[in-house]
Amino acid sequence: MMLLCVRLVGIRHFFPPLTRLSCSLHIHRPGHDVVKVRPIQTTESVPVHCGTTACERLFQLRSPRTTLPLNHSPVLTQCGRSIHTSGPLRALPFPLIWLVLKPLQKLMAIILGRSIRKWWVALPPNRRQLLREAAWRKRWHMVAGGTVAMVIMALFFLTHLDESPVTGRTRLLVLSRENYMELAVLTAQRYMEEFADQLVPESDPRHQLVERVVQHLAQRNKDIPELSSVPWSVHVVQSPTVNAFVLPNGTVFMFTGMLEAVADIHQLAFILGHEMAHALLGHSAEQASLSHVVNFLSLILLTAIWVACPRDSLAALGQWIQGKLVQLMLRHPYSRKLEAEADEVGIQLAAKACADVRSVPVFWQQMEISDQLRGDPDVPEWLSTHPSHRNRVTQLNRLVPQALELRKSCECPALPATDPRAVFSQSVRLVLEGAKDRGRGEASRTLKPLAPSTAVTMATALLDQHNWSPAPDELPSPPPAPIQPTAQLLETHVAAPAS
């Protein structure tokens, strides 16, 4: 009791009750004079050590009608102390939150399934029998509950169906494109930080070439609202990777390895059209929606696996098999379907931009030969997220006649009589016959490294040859391509014959 009295006296000494409090409020705004609000008085008992809180309460209760913009971040001076209010914080986009929570969902499913299995094993035999009999008596209730769940899921799918902008294909969109646009901005910032030291300057001919082709494609396809409303921005990355991608917000990333892989500006127009088609059709949001549904169904199956398997090792094996089956039977086929759709729309975008779409299948033939020369393993298509080069050549050859009709309807200049596909086939045949005559066998074939200035030379030559303007009216067609350039392209990968 003595210690309690001493403690209360000490608290009262340092923090006496306040019977009358007077506070004047000064509001500081950037670029404005100090605004002084009239003093506020009260007899409310408020601790002095919480003077800031007291004045804040008084200001909320009796402040004059003074409104401030939220973005001014005012500074409140209360009872001789200053409080800096921070601006409003933006919530993270839902797809980003979902990506973070995705591993936790799988972990929770494993823990739940394992806990149910251990609980069931720990039950005595008579208790298990009683539970089985109770489940059998209520089997129709369980069937009704499952039916209701299936109906709710079907209604959810029906209310989230969407139509693809160009192809008109019906697809499931659980996540909206607006949410994915916010995520695309964060992704673009991350890539800009990752490639900060590898970005090619805007004055570089390679950057200018990609920039003009992108703007030309957007200009010639401005009748598509989803394409014309996007602010396209181009970034060229100095890297030997043969790749290019476009984010949903119109940020284009082109690797110099891809510029070295294309043979002419028409192939480059198709590659960019293909990647822009992914953004136009919202394939990223579509894939995320499918992944969201598949993961939800997989969690139920994953829980059942960890319940049914008697040991953790068997459950882990079953989980691995389940993941591989989902990947091979759902994810990979769907990804290949989206790639084929992007090829179809991309060749249409290139055709409307007056590109020679006959050279598009040649690009994938070049890629197939390049992979063989590098000795890359031939991965079966069912194990890949992309169609094989050979199947892509077949599909694009089937789409070329329709694309040529579309190109003709866009009042594009006439194409040369020489078909690039025939030129490429004849060039390959001549190179192979020449190699055979010179005694070049498969064992003597090695790769020669490409010169660092190859892409720069190609970009400069294309800019000079086609005389591109910042906003061209049409894609100029080069003169008929002779056989020699393609033969030289192949011969750069063939070493000199062994002595």
C-alpha cells in the first residue's frame, strides 16, 4: 500500500490534472502564410503530457470550418509542438498481394491436410466408426452442399467471362486489366532498375529503329482502341539474349540479341507486333486469372493428398506429381494457345503496317537453324510454353494469304515478285550443297561469335535504306532480296573446313 501511495503521488506530481487548457493552432502550408486559428479553451480534464493529443481533440471538436487540400501535407503546431501529417498511402494492387499470398495458401493447405490426417490417426477405432456412420447418414446433406458450391462456382465463372478485343474469343478474366496496369507500372520500374546499366541511349540507331517501328505499328493500327490508347515507350537492352517483351502498360523492352536475330525490318515489325498483341489482348491478366482458378482448385486437391497419404514422403511425392500434371495438362497448353493467338494478331498488325508478311515464317526457320547450329537440345513442344519453330512456320504460312489480303486492303505499296520464303529455301540449299562440296561435315561445324557492332551496323543500314521519319505513312518495301545475303547469314555460323 505504501508503494502504491508513493507511485500515485509521483504520477500526480509530474502529470497534474488539467482543469483549463488553452491551445492556439497554427497551420503551415507550403507556399502560404501562417494561418492562426483562434485560441480554444476547455475545462475538460486532459493530461498535460499528452498536450498534443489534447489539442488535436480540441481541434476536432471546436475548430472553425477550415478545409485544406490533402496533398498540401500541413504542419500543425499545437501547444508549442509540431506534427507533420503525411500524405495518403496508396494500397498495393491486388495482383501483387495475390502473388505474395500464393505461397502461403499452399503452405496452409499442407498444414491443414497434415493436421486432419494426424487427428484421424489418433482417433480410437470406435470413434472412427461413429464418424463414418454419421457421414453416411448425412450423405445427402453433403451432396447438396457440394451441388450448391458447384452452382456458386459456375455463376462466378459466368459473371467473369470477357471477350477478346480482336479475335472475339470468350475467356475468363478474374483479375481486371486495370489492376494489372498498376502491377505493370511496378514491374516496369523493377526492370528499369535491373537493366539500368544495359540500356542503349536514345541516340543509338538501334533505339531509333525500334522506336520508329513501334510508333509506325501504333499509327497504322489506331483503329483498335486498345492499341491507340496506350502510351508506348521503348527501351533497348544491350544483351545477347534473343528476346523481346511488352508490358500491359505499353513499355517495350527489346534486347540487342533479337535485333541481331532478325534478317530485315519486316521480321522486326512482326516481332514487335507479336509482343504488342500480347499487351493488346491482355494475355497477362488472362494467364493470371487462369492461374488463380487453377491454384484454388489445386489447393483442394493438395489438401486431399496430404489427408489421404499415410506418410509425409508419399504426400510430397503426390504433391510433385500433381504440380507436374497441372503444368503439362493446363498451363503449358494454354500458354501455347496464347502464343499462337499473338502470332495471328501480330501478323495482322504487321500487315496493316505494310510489312512484307511473307518474311515472317522465314524468321522461325532461321531460329530453327540457329538452334541446330548452336547445338541446343530439341525440347518437345508438350514440355514448352511456346509452340515449336516448325509448327509456328506451318501456322504462319497458313495465315500469310489472309494477311496479304489485309495488307492489300490497307492501300500498301505492291510487294516484289520474289518471295522471301523461296529465297530462303534456295539459299539454304545452296549453302548446304556448297558445304558438302567443300567437305564440311557435321563434326567440323562450330559457331563463330557475332561481332559486337553487328546490330549497330544493321540498324544504321536499315535506317539509311528505308529513310524512316518519326511518323511514317507507310512501311517502305526494300528491293527484291537477292540470295547472297541469306547465304552469308548462314555461312557466318559455319567454320572453315578442317585441314
